[in-house]
Amino acid sequence: MKQVEMIDISKSYDKQTNVLNDINLSINKGEFFVLVGPSGCGKSTLLRMVAGLEEITSGLLTINGEPANHLPPKERKLSMVFQNYALYPHLTVEQNILFGLDVKKVNKEERKRRLKETAEMIGLTDLLKRKPKELSGGQRQRVALARSVVSRAPLCLMDEPLSNLDAKLRAQMRIEIRRLQRQLGLTMIYVTHDQVEAMTMGDRIMVLNEGKVQQVGKPITLYNEPANTFVASFIGSPKMNLGQAELLAEGKQLIVEDKLQFQLSAQDRIHLPPHQKTTIGIRAEHLYPAANHEATHHLEVAGVEHLGNETLIVFEGIGDQLWSAKWSGQWMVSPGDVVPVSISVENFCFFDAENGRLIKPAYKGQSQEVVAQ
Amino acid sequence: MRLALSNKIILYLLLTLSAVILFLPILFAFFMSFMGSQDALLGKILPSHWTLENYEEAFRRLPLLRFLFNSVLISLMIMIGQLIFSSLAAYAFVFLKFKGRETLFFLFVATMMIPFEASIIPNFQTIKALNLIDTYPGLALPFLATAFGTFLLRQTFKQIPIELREASEIAGKGHFKFYLTVVLPIAKSSLVTLGIYSFLSAWNMYLWPLLSTTNDQVRTVQIGLKELQSQEQVNQWGVVMAGAMVVAIPTLILLFIGQKKLQKGLAEGALK
Ligand SMILES: Nc1ncnc2c1ncn2[C@@H]1O[C@H](COP(=O)(O)OP(=O)(O)O)[C@@H](O)[C@H]1O
Ligand SMILES: [Mg+2]
């Protein structure tokens, strides 16, 4: 069942340029839906339109199957967590959490019960009498969460709720928010600019860029089959390596950035798109280390990052592209070294050279991952 | 602020000196109000013997208590009126979206450049036409709206994150509830500041009460003071000073109570 649906939604602030263009989207009940994109792409605007805080320029928004374009925020049965938490500085934690319940005509007993339950669930029981300024960032975050939970609204909107926390707390809150959402069966629309957050939390993700939907899908789909080069370079860390490719020798050879040559096997040729010129993409983990005799190519190292369990190596000299490789274990290479690697065409995603749209995902990588699931 | 001891001593000496200089006239008045009339005429600074005669005389000659009551009442009316109207206006300028909001605010603030004296004749005609001469409302009405107060509170309200409004909107609280339960409590110290400021300016009003009242029933204490001075040819300065002391007392009390808040509020308004 659909909780929120958008049909051809556009938004313009100045009546001239569109901040959002023809958004079509439906979000199911109980789904954790993540809106991700670089800052300024219109995520907050879209979320605020769902909340009713921003007018919809054109298109149709339905909530619970009913048109909601002109519904005032309070009638949309939703709660919202803001980036700066929007706590009332003059009220205690308890009053902050209960703010708004009096309007909803919730009686005193029920209010008390909900407060107790929510405070326990979120771990705020000892802080109820404090004022927001006496709380740490993480605790404020929890109060904002509690306020949203206590309202019992079936739809919850969050706008970059974790961006003011430090990395460790962020990781912890990610898990907690996800747990709460599952436990309460909430439908969540979660906005973030952080693709890690999107990948780890979302049931489904929508990638937005410059006001246009780039792709909607499961995290793993976005990773394996990015709909275009933007998604390819936005999702995943490090980003997907991209290069211009050209078919040569009557389709028996592929050359990338006029530098890397690949002899195509019969199987490769079955899977390859027929286009003469394409943009290829390959994930960093598919640039394998190789012994000299099995190496397909030799690449020059531009930089190395040691993460302990794995090593991130950046190669240069592939046209003007920098490609990165992620090798598990610790590899003692240094900038300037020329390193043998093994790259295989079966891991290539192919994008249209002109508009960047995906023509064909990697045939090897994909089948492997599906089995691994 | 950390200062070397010598600097500190100099600073405090200078501050004390200027405080004494500023306070001197009030001190003279204070002493003079306890003097006999000979002492005053001889120009003594300290009374040769302390007496309460002047106070008795002041209260006997004029209905000072009535004047005090009038002053308190009118000042309170003006204060409350200013708080209500300027906070509502400031709310509109910050939280309501409408066309020409900034222009309107600019015009609003521009009225601060017109001195009250310039509008006193039309005001007088209005009050007269409303038959409000010699009434409390007539005394208070021209001062209920204030561009300064609106400006001050707008600055404060602007520092309230707009997300608070949006969160209340989602929670289902309308503008008025938000104004009452969130904006006013958050802006408390600015409201106190404005309250004290408007009370004191109303208390010290002279020209308007003089024009718009003709009898002692509604006169304020400032006019009373003037009456004390000019009733006889030879001024009995001791009596005048006693009157002045009585007039100054409420002001002083208010300042002592509100000093901290007043400073805080004015400083808040000045920031950003
Ligand atoms: N109130 C507004 N008035 C005019 N332009 C706005 C307003 N809010 C946002 N914008 C513009 O809309 C675009 C999208 O903004 P926003 O939705 O906040 O992006 P995001 O949340 O993805 O960072 C930006 O270019 C921003 O400048
Ligand atoms: Mg945003």
C-alpha cells in the first residue's frame, strides 16, 4: 500500500527556474526511503513539500491515497525531525516531547503513558527535567526523535538529522533510528547528502541531482547498476572509475582512454553493447592486484591510503583520469611505482558516451553478487 | 577582562568620579529636600538640621498621591499596550509571509525619525474629536504603538529559528498559540527591557499630559511637579525638591530591579 505518492511534481521558487523537475515517486507503508544527493539538489525542498511547509508548484501529491497538495501540515499525520533539532529552548525535555499533544487532544493519562514509554525506548528517562541547552548534541537528537515518535504519526520525515553529530555517534544513531523505524512500523522519508548513510539505512534510495531524479532503487541495485555516470560516481566510496572506451579491430578489441587495451573474448563480445564509443565504469574492488605474469596492465601509482585492513591505491596515467583500487590487506607500494594489475572486461559497466545513461551493467559482477545474497 | 592592578585603579577612579559628577545634582536635590528654607536660600549643601517639613508641604499643597496614582496607571497602560502591539507587529514582520513585508517594515521604522512634537497637533485634534481629553485613554492612546519597540522585538524574534515555527505548525499549533507559548517566553528578556523602557518614558512624559489634561483628577506627577514650582513667585526650592524625590522614587526602584535584564535585553537587541 502506498503511503506517499508524487506525480509530476515540480517546484519553482522564483517562477522561472525549476528547483525540482517532474518528480514521480511512490513510497510504500513501512518503508525506509532515503533521499540522497549533493547539497543544493532540492532534497529539503522535496521533503518540505511533503510536510506541507512549502507550496507545490505543479503536480499531485497524495498521502494515504488522498490528494494532499493543499492540506495543512497538521492534517497530514506526519512528524518531522529537523537538522538543527528545532527544540524549544525554554521548555524542558519532557515539555518538548509532549509539545503538540495537547492540540491533538490526547488526555493526561495517555500522555503520561506515552512519555514514559517513549523516554524508555529512546533512553531519555533521566533527562526529562533538563533544558535543551543542558544536553549534548546526541541527547538533543534523541529528544527530537522522541518528539517525533510520541506523536504516533505513521509517516516520519527527517532532514539530515545526523549531520551535526560526530562520526561515532552518527554510526550509533543510524542503527537506532533504523531499529525504531522497524519496531514502530513507521514509514520514513530520510534526507541525507551522505551516501554511506543512504546505503546503510535505506530500503530504497532515490538519488537526486539538480532537481531531477537520477535513479530509484535498492541500495545494492544502485551500487551494481547505476543508472548513469552521476549515480556511478555518487554512490559508493571510492567512486566508480570511469573512462572513455572505443571498440577497435572490428569489435575484437576495446581501448580505454587510448591507453588500456583489452582483447575481447567470445563471451565478452556476446555481452558487450554494440556501440562504437562508450563510457565504461569499473568499481575499485575490481582492479585486482596481480603477479607480473598474469597482469593485464601496468599502472603508475599516484597515491596510497592505508586503512589497516585494506589499502586504497590511486593510479594515474589513464588518460587524465585517476582510478582507484581497493585491495584487501596491507600493500607496501609508494607513489611513482608501476604496479601490475588485472582488469577484466566482465566487470565493466557501459554508459552512453553522450548522455551518460547506463547501457549495460557488468555481467560478471552482477551474477556473482546475486548468488552471494 | 583582565587588567593590570594600576590600570584597574585608574579605571575605577575615573568611573567613580564620573558617577559622582552625574549623581551630584540628584544628591543636592536629595539634601535640599530635607532642608529648612533658610538653608536653601543660603545655598548650603548639607542641611543644618534635617526636617520633613518640605515633604509635608508638598503633599499638603498638591494631591501628590493622586498624581502618583495617575502616573503609575498611565505608564502601566502605555507599557502594556506597547508590549502587546509591538510584539504582535514584530511577530507579523518575522513569521508571516506577505508581499511588501520589508518595505512596510522600512516605512514603519522610518516613523522613528519623526519627533513626537511634530505630530502633537494632529494627535491632539484626534483625541479631542474622540472626546478623550481629560481621560486616561486619551493620555495613553497616542503612545500605544511604537516603531522602536517593534524594531527591538523584531530583532529578537528574528533570532528564533524558523524551524521552531515549522515544528509547531506540524504539531498543529496555530500562529497565536505559537506566539503565546514559544515566541513570548523565548523573548522574555527583550520584553522586560521594552517594558521598563516604555514605563520610564511614559513616566517622564511632560508635553502630552500638559496638553491633554485640564484638571488634577487625571494629571500626572510631572505636571504636578511643575505646578509646585510656579504656584508662587518665590520658589520654595526645598518643597520642589521634595516633590522631585517622590517622583523619582518609582523610577529608581524600577531601575534597580530591572537593571540586569535591561542591559541584557538591550545588548541582545543590538547583536545581529
Ligand atoms: N526559500 C527559498 N527561496 C528560494 N530558493 C530556495 C529556497 N530554499 C531553497 N532554495 C533553492 O533551492 C535549491 C534546493 O535547495 P534545498 O532543497 O535546500 O537543497 P538540499 O536540501 O538538497 O541541499 C537550492 O538551489 C536553493 O538555493
Ligand atoms: Mg537541505
